[in-house]
Amino acid sequence: MKIGFYSPYLDTFGGGERYILTLASHLSKNNQVDVFWDDVTIKAPLARFLRIDLTKIDFEKNIFNKKFLSKALTTKKYDLLFILSDGSVPTTLAPRNILHFQVPFIFPKPSFITKIKLKNYQHVVVNSNFTKKFIDKSFQVNSKVIYPPVDIKLAKVSPKEKIILSVGRFSAAQLHPKKQETLIDVFKEISKEAPGWRLILIGQAKKEDQKYLRSLRKQSRGFAIRIKENVSADGLSQIYAKASIYWHATGFGEDEAKNPEKMEHFGIATVESCASGAVPVVIGKGGQREIVEDGKNGFLWSTKTQLFEKTLELIKHPDLMDKLSRAAISSSTRFSTQKFINDYEKIIFS
């Protein structure tokens, strides 16, 4: 088969790119696979950062930037196209097409033209039931949930230290900001009750994020808080392994019904923490609820007070911490890379 992949966000090196390139890498073993992007030099840094084998994949000029006729004729040369949507539905004449949504877009009823375009897509796939709820209503479809791939085989579990970890890009302006300032506020109170504990915040930071990063450093002064930028995959794995608790606050203070895009649409970092035995104490919004069952493999919270109290309960009850840590490791297998591949093979080769 000749298969093409397209993401309008390829240079963000994010979860959506990990999603589509994991599938592209797998399919490239036995098929011709092209990725559409004008800057073809992006291939090497993408492979390094995401730790995905892209050697058998060709990066081609972006056909979706071409005029309608040229684009349509080029798509016809492919047996299958996989497209990550930015909210639009691209025109394609390929005989088989998959449209994937990472973001729970809210739109009025789809236009007549959009409905016509959607008829060329055999499958609409989303990354969580949370996303599905909004996509199905916005586009009048019945999407299929295939959770993102998490390479849990790479997870390490080391003797646990007094570390609370949170992972997410440092940005106050992105689509769904990680609300690290909220976590810092709560940790300051935790540190009064549980001396010796540390908070480690890890994330990517671009030039435009530096102002926000400086504000976080200023807010953290005088407390056992470390802020680390652009940590390598191996370095992150080692910290996951030592962390006892994992925090996540994306969506705090936001209206989930009105602004679902500001929630965590799934939560790959939460699954990675679970696989390493860090007990997740995460906000009970968005896709986080599909990963964490409150009191069974971690805790969910909605207020700063709840985050404080549930974290302190873990710290003061090591037996509970150990029980939930083991449950978190076990539950992470639901989101393995192999399950992701198996789910896609069913719809691609059926």
C-alpha cells in the first residue's frame, strides 16, 4: 500500500505527532509511507525527540498547501491517507481515508460541503471519550476511540524518593496551559506539613515561553522546587522512576463544557507516570478521568484544598501509597503501544 500522513502541527513535536508517527513507523515496515511537510529536514529531530524509527518513511512536500486540483490529483495516487485535523476536513480523492481529532472542537452543525467531504472518510478516530463527546456532536459522526500509544515497556521503577513530579510544556498561552503556578501554590502549603519533599516541574519551553517561566521561578524562590526545561527522554525516564507522586492541573479554573479545548484531552504524561509507579493525583477533568479511577489507582481533585488533602493523605500513609502505586502500574497497560497498533490494524486491514 501507498500511505500518506499529514499533521498541520508537525513542528510542535507534541502528542499528536507521536500519535501519527508511531502508526506511520509501524506501517512503513511493509508499506510505502510518506509524511507531508515542506521542511523535510524536520525528520531527524522528530525521530530523536520522539524516539520513533522514521528511517523507512519519506518526507515529501506538503500537498495540502497546493491548489485544489493539484491537491486532489496527488491524493488520488495514495491508497490510504491519515490526516490529523486542525478542525477542518481536507479534500481527498484517495480511496481510503482516516480523519483523526486530538482536540474536542466545538462547532455548530457541519456545513453541506463539510458533510460531502466527510463521506470520503471511512473512519473518524479520536484520542479519548472526552474528545469523542464533542467531535461527534460538532461533525455529526460516530467516531472511534483509539487511545494514544504509550511505550510503557521503557518505563523504569526505582526506589521511590520524596518527589512530586509534574510534566508539561511551560506556557500560559498555549491551547491547554498546564497551570504550573497552581501546583506551586499548593506545594508551598504541602511543604509546611511534609518537610523533605520536593516538587519537580519538567517541560518544553520555547522562546515565547520564557516570560512565564521566569514568573514560575520567582514564585518558587525559597522552596524545594526545581524547574527543568527540555529534559532528555532518558533524563525524564529516570525522574519518573524516582517520583512518588504525579501532579496534573490542566483545566483548573476553566469551564469544561464551554472550553473543552483547555482541558487535557487525554494525558500521555499521566500514563507514563503510572507505568513508573508514581501515584497520580490529577485534576478530575478531560481525559484524565479515563486514566485515573479515584481511590483505585490514584486520586482525582477539583479544588486546591482537595489536591492538598489527597496528596498529604498519601504522604502520611505509606501503605496506601504503595497500594495505589502498584495499581497505577497495572492500569497503565491499557494504553500500550501494542494495543494502539492492534486497534489500528483492525480498521486499516479489515
